[in-house]
Amino acid sequence: MRDIARANRRYGTTACLPTLITDSRPQTQAAVAAARKAAGSDGVLGLHLEGPFISPARPGIHRADHIAAPHLSDLDWLADLAGAGRSLVTLAPERLPDGFLRRLAATGIRVSVGHSEATAEVVMRARGDGLAGITHLFNAMPPFAGRAPGIVGAAFAERGLTAGIIVDGIHVDPIAIRAAFAAKGADGMALVTDAMPSVGATLNQFQLMGRTISLSAGRLTAEDGTLAGAHLDMASAVRNAVRLAKLPLDDALRAASLTPARFLGLERERGALVRDARADMVALTPDFDVIGTWVGGEEKDDR
């Protein structure tokens, strides 16, 4: 987890949530235990568990044999994640037993909807139980429609939900990105990288959950063509938001800094240059190349 944070720092990420996708229960619990040790050091804020409580109808690159139906007893081991800094769980709310989301959110863990078939009504009810965000807006969810607004429509309608979006020019069309920002504003949109091991490396293939993932023309796919994360760093996400989606620079920068910090409840110390904040800063050229990164006011050279 610390290696992930350090590797991405050279691209403008001063802190992050390393992500574990749907995996076996022992592996997931091992990741939670590791997050409890790593959180708060070397740029690791906590852990993002993307799964295993997602919809089998929207698996994406996740292994179907590890997707699980949640039970109230799962709250016992998930509660350990509350001690792992500012952590996040992505799940499908339509699969949850009554009271599950409310009790999970009450621990302080952020909960987002993703890899889900939820209707807009289900999402709005989940919002009342503590749902905080949308994972990878437009991806692994039903498309927006006038009579079936779904997760996307609920995200547009509910200002309190923060929507993460992958701006790599592959996962979401630039017009859809602009539509999302027009609906929610930069205070409701967070740029996320969904970065995979190819970022910052020379390799064009790697293994993920027993599957070979290949990089070609900036696109990461499994053998069957399924998208497998993104070959994207944060500085490039900001660049793409401005150049591909034609967003104002201020909006792109806010979506990469203050909005995700606020989502995690860290806006008093991260995401803005204000009194008593940490002085985490990134210097960019006019072409959005990173030329300097400071963490806690100390310049870092991870190149």
C-alpha cells in the first residue's frame, strides 16, 4: 500500500486510498489488517474495498466466484476497517439486508454505490441510510434514461452524493463528463485514477486475479476485452478534464483535491492551502506535467 502511494506521488497524488477489488475473504481481511497498520503514513489514507458485495450482473473485471451476498454478520469484520484511517467500501445497495448500510456508515466508513443494478429509488433510500458517493460514475451501472434514471440519475439529482469519475478518454465520453459536472458542479465530482500497475512502469502486461491484463493505446483490457482499471495518473486526469472535456481549470483542480478531501472528511487538512492545513502541494507546468510535490511542506523526490 505504501509502495502504491509512493509510486503515484510523482504524478501529483499526495495521498490516496489503495484499492482491493473483490477477492477471497481471507485476502480481504488481510488487506484490512494491513490498512490498519499503514493508514496515516507514506500517503496512505486508508483502504478502498471495491467489493465483494457487488452485483453479479455488473462484475466488470471482478471475479464472479468471489462476489458475495452480504449478511449482517459481515459487519463484524468490516468494522475493523473503521480503524484504518479514512476508508471506503463500494457495494451494490440493492443486495443489502435491512440495516446493513446504516450500521456500516455509522462506523465512519464511507460507503459508495458501484458495480450495481440499483434503481434511483434504491439509491435515494440508501442515501438516507448513509450512502456517501458513487464509484466510477457511468461505469458498471445501468445507463441513464428518462423513465429509469438509475444510479446516474440519482447522482445528478442528489447534491449530497459525491461522484467519482475516471477521466481517461476511454471510460467516459467527454460530453458525459461535462454533463456530470454541469449537473453536480466541481464540489460534487471527484477525479479518480483507478490506476493499475502499468502507471509509471514499462510493462505492457500484468496479472490480475489470475487474468492477463494487457495495455494497448492507453487501454487496459483482459483477454475478452473487458476494461481492467485505467492507465491513468492524477496529473493526466486533470489534463484530460481540461483538454478533452473542456472543463475550467479551477473545476478540474477542485475535483482532484478539495472535493475528494471533503468526501473523506479531511477538508480542514487537505485539498486546499489554508491556515493549519498540511501544505500538501503539487507544482504543474502549463502542460500539466508535475515538476514538484510537497507532502506536509516537505518536497518529495520519488522519481
